[in-house]
Amino acid sequence: MTRPTDPARSPLPHRPRGRDDSAPPKETSLTLERGLNLLQAVAEADGAAPTISDLAATVGVSRAAVYRLLGPLQARGLVRREGSRVRLGLGVLWVAGRVLPQLRFASLPALRGLAEHVGATVHLTVADGGEAQAIAVVEPSWTSYHVSYRVGTRHPVQRGAAGRAVDLPPNGPRWVVSSGELHTGAYGVAAPVQGVPGLRASVGVVSLEPLVGDEVGPLVSDTARAVAEALR
């Protein structure tokens, strides 16, 4: 028995997922790319919302093509029109709200393996502007005591190993070590998660006992690479 779709479950209307054989693959790919470029142009506009003419010039298509590309984006709530101007829609918030849960789910196996191996609390931290936020935390199961670290914890991105590690260059140091920068008596080692477009993040270990960077650092760096692979 087929159950009707509940439209309240998502603000984005469902569309058939079957392949449209009437559209040549290259033409379909080009249309998708132009639609994504259009959405990006709306998102990156500074000051007043861009007009149809602005978007046509930015994307490199005609005004008529902009109107056609806006249709599916409007239907999914990703953009909204105010006369001739175009703004982001609330559907973008719904999509953005699914990012952190998916990051958390994909990273947990690698984080759990590191926590059990080193016997210390491990976390995935993501930079949000000038702040670093822990979005996933795994505590070891076999230790007598360890640091309790809450998901959602924020601190300045310039402080602590986890914050400073997010912006390490690809050819720079592989990890960062900290001592008492955020909490007295806490030690940290963190490595950047690199190679994931648009993501500034790090994997870190926090402990109440000193951590030897040359011993823990390579393990944290390997875990950061595993997380990056899981997110690609």
C-alpha cells in the first residue's frame, strides 16, 4: 500500500528522482551548473538584492534564461522574488540545518577510534566566523576519568588547539598543541580537516594530563584525514 507524502516533513517539495531521458546529458549538466551559479550569485550579492539584469550579467545568460532558472529554485524555497530583485529563501536555512548532523554522523567512527586509542576526549570543531564550535564529541569508554566536553561549546578561533588548527595551511604544521588556553589544567592537540570545500574544521584531543605532541599529533592528523575522506 502506498502512503501519501507528508509535505510537512520538509519545506522543499519533493520532485521525481527518475532520469529525464528527453534532455541530453550535456544540456542537463549545463543547466544545473547555471542554476547553481545563479544561486551562488544571489548568496554572494553585497548590499541590495540583485536584480534579474544583475544576475543575467553575473551568470552570463539572458534575462529569459534567468527567469527559467529561477523557477525550480523558487519552487523549493531556495530563492524568493521581490519585484525584479531576488533574495535567498528560507529553504536555504533548511538545507543549512542538515549540514551539521551529516558532518557529525560521517565523522563519528573515526573520532570514536581515536578516543578509544588515546583514552581521551575527542572532538570535531568547525569554525563559524571568528568562533570555533564543537559539533561532535566522543568520550573514551574505558578510562576512570576524562574531560567532559559538550557539543555546541564555542570559543574564539584564535585560542585553543582546536581553533588555531582550523586555518593551518596545507603545507604548514600538521597539528597544534595547547596548554591551559581555554581551561586551566586542560591540554589539547588538534589537526586540521583539509580538502573539503567550504569547510574550516579540526579534529582535537583534550585531556587533563599533558599530551606529548610527537606521539598524539600523528594520530590526530591521521584521524583528521579520515574525517576529510568521510566528508568528501
